[in-house]
Amino acid sequence: MTTTPLHAPLQWAQRSGVVLVTVGLQDASNVVLRLVADTLSLSCSSEGKVYTCETLLFAAVSAEESSFVARPRHIEIRIQKKDSGWWTRLTKDKGKNAHITLDWTRWQDEDDIDDNDGDLGDIGDFGMGEVGDMDEEELRRNLKESGDKVPDEGPGGEEDDMPELK
């Protein structure tokens, strides 16, 4: 193992009440994570190298309600915010940190949220019923009533329109 620790690469995303941090290190071992007030401290080893991270977070967090899990491809950290709300950045430092990036796959904006925290739930059928409930004849009748063109089918159905395979 190298003796000089490297900075662990972090990706972050947030929800109203939590911050989600992913540490992109494969097969991490000896993982030690500490959350104290508004500070995240992490140390681990991966692929024969030692990684550390000491980050002053944007606001206070609840260490008791936070958790982490070391997976084979990365470490996932779920940090519970002390006060719900949206952070403008992960750290108090306003400068750019080359080791911290946004996790766009998990990112959620404040205006993307409704009461069920992003779950679409039952969006309804828009008055059309279930797709499986509508037979071909009813579909043709609905298309005619709406003024849309109803496709004509020959005696063999759509298969007659298909060219021969050679």
C-alpha cells in the first residue's frame, strides 16, 4: 500500500431531507466513516492505495440517522440533514473541488418534488381505461369518432403488407 493518502472521489445528490454521497472506489476495505456536526471524515483502502477525505459540509447533519454501506464497486453514504431544505453545494467552501462532482443519475431539484417525494404513484388512465381493456373494434370506433384516420387492413391483416423475406 502507498503511504501517502489520496483524496477519495465523491459524487453527491440530494433530497429535501438527505444528502446521498457515492465514493467511487472498488473493493474498498478498512472503511472508517465519521460524521460529526457538519464534518464528513472518511478513510479506506482500495486496490493497494489509501484514500482519505475530510469535508466540511454545507450545513449540520444528524450522524445518528445517517448510514453507509461498502459495496463491491463503491461506497454509498446516506447523510441525514439536521434541517430539511436544499443545499446549494456539498461543502461550505465556495470554491471548486476537483474531487467532488454531482451525481446526475440520483439528482433531484427542489421543484421536481411533490408531497410523495418524487414517486409518481398512480397517474391515472387519462379517461381511456386500461390498454388491455380495449379490443381492436373499440379502438377503431374511438379513432373514427375522434376524426383520426383508421388504418385499413386487408383480408390477411397487417401481415399482407409485409414484403417477402429472402
